[in-house]
Amino acid sequence: MSPAFTIGLGCDRGVLLETVREAVHAALAAAGAQPQQVVAAASITLKKDEVALLALAEENGWPLHFFEAEQLAAVDVPHPSETVRKYTGTPSVSEAAALLAAGPNTPMTALVVEKHKHKGTDGRNATVSIARKTP
């Protein structure tokens, strides 16, 4: 049985679908994973209406989960960011969301791609983290 992965997504407001898609494909390639091995995607509730994230999850058939800033802030991550905390209330969106989507008590060591950043042709950023889902 092939491994299953969860994807955590962060992005600038108004990011294009193409920018998020490129970021996800690069992160999956870095992990040696295929889109069909992804069992869930996740982000922060602030992004519940982010068109690019919703469209990406829909085109891949991935369930998309949203977590509150407090839930994300409670997760230990390798690359916390004070800039992210300033804007979202949590020091991590993509890494923490990937870990939470992978299941309760998933350790930081489950991250196979930590905070992959991508700036698209639209000038906006997308950040992707990938965690191995524990059975």
C-alpha cells in the first residue's frame, strides 16, 4: 500500500489558482508523491473563502479542512514565523495544518516537505507543507 499524505496550504489573499497549483506540484515532486496519494488538504479558517484553495481541492477531489488559529498555534513546527503570527494569530499555517490534517498527535517528524514557498507570476505567494499520514 502506498503512503498517504496531507497537504497544508497558506497563501496571500487573492492568489491565483495557477500559483497554488504550481506550489503544490513542486512540493509533491520534492516529496516523491503523487496527487492521488493526498488524502486531505488543510488551511486556516481565514482562508475558507479563498477561491484558489477551494478550486485546487475540488479539481483534485481532496477534502479541504480549516483550522482555527488557536488550533494551529498549539502545534510544534520546525519553522514558526512571527510575520505569519502577526497576520493570522498563529506562527504557522501550512506546516501546522498539514500535521493536524494527518491526525491527532502527528509528530513534527511526519513533515516530508517543510514550508515550500512559491511566488507566482501574479506576484503572490503560496506556501505548501506535506505530512505523511499515520495509519
